[in-house]
Amino acid sequence: MESSLNDFWRDVMTLQEPPYREPIDDEVVHLQDQVAEAARDLARAISTRESSYRADGHEVPNGIAVSPDWQLAYLYALHEIEGIARRLADSAARTAGGTGASYAQLGATWGITKQAARLRWPGAVRKPDDTSGEGEPFELRLGGGLAEIIQLPNEGGFIWEATGGNGTSGQAEEPYGNRTEAAAHAGAFLARHSNPAEKTHDHDAAHAGNFEPHLGPDGDVDYEDTLL
């Protein structure tokens, strides 16, 4: 089991080409609908007009969304979504660049040039075996646990420190030559020591990879296991 999980995470941390396909129109429309509904939910919560109706015990009229103040609340919500999307994008770019993506790939994904990507995300792209000491640590979240991949100074390699969802703590016994290998072992550790309350069945290499990105406390992207 341990060997298969380690192999799985080594594969996960290896860049696959192509990394994604272009979404079809229906997928883009569905995404737009989800974003619009999220903005409407926030607008309903922050609209002073809606709040006054609810405070008086009245139902909110269906046509309230045409009022200019409600639309301003909706616009504010969209502004918040834009900021969140940019922060998530910055975090995803740093994580992708730190684990093997190039500035050309980051730029193509974001619809900008390689040079523009380098200016937007300075220091994001690092070769897996670069141990110059300039890299920033990043985090992995999985199964209720947290691991941090740390680059040692003076070409000392990469280590990880982690606490699994079940409370078990662990760390790299020795530095790894590149961050991809360190992240693979950290991910395997978190998968082995996930929160039992979140498990619906035993994990193996075929199931350990279902996770979604979240922002960590420092703005870096994390990964939370969906445990399907």
C-alpha cells in the first residue's frame, strides 16, 4: 500500500501534457451561471433594501433586483468574486510553477505572454531540482491534514513536515533531491493518515487523488480531499 501510494503521488506531481482541454460552450455557461448565483447570494445578504424587508417581517418582492441599489450590491459581490479569483489564480500559478510548470505554460493558461507571466508571478517557476534556496514553501491539504514542503538553504534539498487528519505527525527522514519527490511523499503520508471521520472506504492509489484547491492562511493554494 505504501509503495503504491508513493508511486501514485510521484505520478500526480509530474506534469501531464496537455494539462487540460478547452471547455465546451455548455461548460462555460454552467460556470457563468454558478458565479452569477454566488454573486446573487451575496447581494441578497448585503442589500440594505432586502435587509429592511426582512427586518420588517415582509417577503422580499421578486422584482427587487431591478432596483439600482440592489444592482450595486450585486456589482459589489462580483467585485469580491473577481478579487477572490485573482488570489486563487496567483496561488495556483505559484504552486504549478513550483512543481514543474514553466512561465510559457502559465502564460498560455492565463492568456498572456511568457514575459507577462514572469512579471505577474515573479519567482513562481522553479525547476524541480533547483536547491538554490530561493524557493518559497507551499502547503498540501488532504484528508483533514496539512503538509508543508520546505526548501532547505545552501542547496540542502527539500523536506516535508506534516500532521495527518488523524493527528499523526511526520516529517521527511532525509532531504529529497527535488520538490516533486518531497511533495509525493508528503501526499502519500497525508493519504495514509487522513481523518477517519472523513473516510468512506480505505484509500488506495486509485482513490487518493480526489482533492480540491483552497487558500491557505498565507494565501497559498492548499488541497482538500473530497474523499469520494
